Amino acid sequence: MKPVEINLEKLKNIPFFSVIDDDTMAELTEIITFRKYRKGMLIFVEGEIGDAFYFVKTGLVKLSKTMEDGREQVLHFVKDGDIFAEILLFDKGPYPATAEVMKDSEIGIIRNSELENFLLDHPQATMQILIVMSKRLRQAQQQIRDLALYSTFDRLIATFLKLAREYGVKTNKGVKINLALGQQDIANMIGSSRETVARFMADLKKSKTILVEKQYITITDENKLLNWLLK
């Protein structure tokens, strides 16, 4: 159900909407629907026919694929202000991944048929979508490269550094990755087993390179991680 009032200023903080003037933004809100999802709920499932464009107003969503052997491969986490499922605007068909809510979220939804008409009149917004798609393509290429060339330990380090850049918050203990991640979540990101991740994380904690508190990881010595990765 759409709320009675939509805060245009908050929407303007989302990169996709930042290039749109207020009058046009007010028109766009007429085709936006907001839905609230609880942690653990699925927004859509890989293989389902897709017909909408999504963005995170508040919350956190995990995008993942199921591999041939049944394992989950985490592709990306989308947070406040991020868009997702944008590929279906240009490539009609099924959702290429599953979207699972990682914490209570409010998600904005625009049907592709309605958004297409809007984009025809607002090419700047189309460019914002293409920028996001280009970034995701680079990330996917890097992920494939890391899986092929890096050892499991190196993939773990590279993932921690990447998460710190994207979700890091500076604290007096170091850079805290502001995502609650279990060992299985991390294993699914780097294509390994939970047992292997547990062993390597124990080594990193013992060397005082990371600190783990209630599934939140803080990098306490970023230079040490970088040096290990560059060896």
C-alpha cells in the first residue's frame, strides 16, 4: 500500500532520482508503490518472470543465485538508495537472481511498463540506470576473476576489503563492516565452505587483524590485509 505522503527530499538522495527535478519527481511518485518486508522474506525468486524495477528506501537486500550443485552464490547486497532488478528494463525475461530481505526493509516498486514511458521523456534517469548496470558488470567480472585466480584465503581478504569500502563505518576499533554476516554468508560470497571460512577467520582474529562481534566484522589492521593480498 502506498503511504499518503512520500518524502521527496529523501527520494532525491537516491542517485537514480537525483537528476530529476521536483515537479517531475512529484509526477513519478504517482507510479511508485512501497511495500514493507520483514527479515527473511523473498521479494522475488530467480527464474520468475519479472516486470518491475526496485529500489531500497530503507533496509538491506541480498541478491544471490543458485549454482548447479545447489550452493548459493551471493552476488551483491543492496542497501538504502540502491536500485535492483534494473536489467529487466532492457532484457525482458525472468529474474536472474533471488532477492532476500536481510533486515526489515521498505522497498519501492515501479512497474517496467510505466517506467519505460517515464524514461523516454527523461534520458538522464536512463543514464543513471546504465551507470549502475556498468558498475554491477565490473563487480561480476571481478568476482569471476577472483574465484578463478585467487586462493580461498585471498578471496576472503579481498571480500573483506571490498565490503569495508562499500559498507564500512570508521570506529575507534577500526573499520566496521555494517552488515551482519554469518560464516555461511561469507562462504557463499567466496565460493567456499563454512568450515574453511571459520578456520581462516580464526587465524585473522588470532593475528588481531579482524574483530567479530555479533556477526559484525571490524577490520582492525587494514594494511596487514592489503599486504597479505599483495604477496
